Amino acid sequence: EVQLLESGGGLVQPGGSLRLSCAASGFTFKNYIMTWVRQVPGKGLEWVSSIRGSGDTTYYAASVKGRFTISRDNAKNTLFFQMDNLRVEDTAIYFCARVVGATTGRFDYWGQGTLLAVSS
Amino acid sequence: SYVLTQPPSVSVAPGETARITCGGDAIETRSVHWYQQKPGQAPVLVIYYESDRPSGIPERYSGSNSGTTATLTISGVEAGDEADYYCQVLDVGGDPLYVFGSGTRVTVL
């Protein structure tokens, strides 16, 4: 059974940093693109970042580029999201998801999400 | 950037058919995926490649894609179908890379 479990959310002051983790199980982690999607409570879904299976290629939304870093440890089946210089507008639930289809890209499994609150 | 447009809300009586649209330039040339999200839960993939269903998704869920509009259809709507629904595509070379529609709240009357 595929499982994705996020952790690391919390309350951070503006300008602060936080690292999210997503522990994966039930599939061959290194074979899949992984992604982070966020959702401001009560609002829609926003893709923020993805990383290829080997970890050598990363993608970012303009809203987080230069501040956030996606990475992965395939030996530990874990996805990471280092978030620096946090802003109030980064407050959201962050979901990790598995991507299927390199050219069509659907998110077939999602974690339950972890909440990041950026506030002074 | 590529934009997907969804109606904010759709209301439907139990047993009737709900149709949720997703508009985008030449969307028929793209693979469209649909997600269901209930309050407090993670999204769930319900339709991919316009009309394929993951295992466990009822046959009542179907999809189509033509011209500038993709459509998610829920036949014989049940109370448990009440949720937010999002369409999504991959925009290779675009920013953002993966695009979501704004979401449609389906209310079962």
C-alpha cells in the first residue's frame, strides 16, 4: 500500500526557516517524480515544486523559487522541502504527492498534509 | 502561464447528474486530470487522462475533453459526492509546471 506521511509543519516567524519531510512507503521511491502542493485553508490547490526520481532535476513555482529547495534521499525514501525566508503568504497546508506520467503528470497518491503558519 | 477556469459552484439533486467544466486554451490537446477533495482531507484522483478511473472510483465518475472544455460528469449523484473538485494539467515548459483549476464546490441538495 502506497503511503506518504508529511511532517515538520508548525508556526514560524516571517523571515524564518523550516524543513518539511515526506516519508514514502509501499512503492519504489526512486522511480517517481515527487511534488509539493500547497493549499491556503479554504482556498484552492497550488503546485509549488517537483523533483525527478534521481534528484538531479528540480522545478519550482515562481512564488517560491530562490527561497525554497526540494530534495530527496532515495536511500531513506524521504522527500524534503527546505523553506527559507518565509513570508506570511506561505501559510498553507503542504501536501506531498507522487507523480505518474512524465509527460502527462497526474498526482496519484497524496499525503495527509502538514500545516505551516507564518506569523509574527 | 496556462490558465484553467472552473465554475465556483455546482448544485445538484440526489440521483441527478453533475457536470463540472474546466476551460482552457486548446485543452483538448492536453491530458486533464480531476481530483476530489472533501473538507479536512487530502485530494483524491478520480479521473485521469480525461476519462480513466483509478481503482476504487465508481463508474458514476466519467470525463470528456473537447475543444476548449474538459468536463467531469458524476451520474446518479449521492450525498457522499459533495466535495470540491479540481482539474489539473501539466504545462511542459510553463510556469507553473503543473496547473490546477480554481476548483468547483459540488453541493448535493
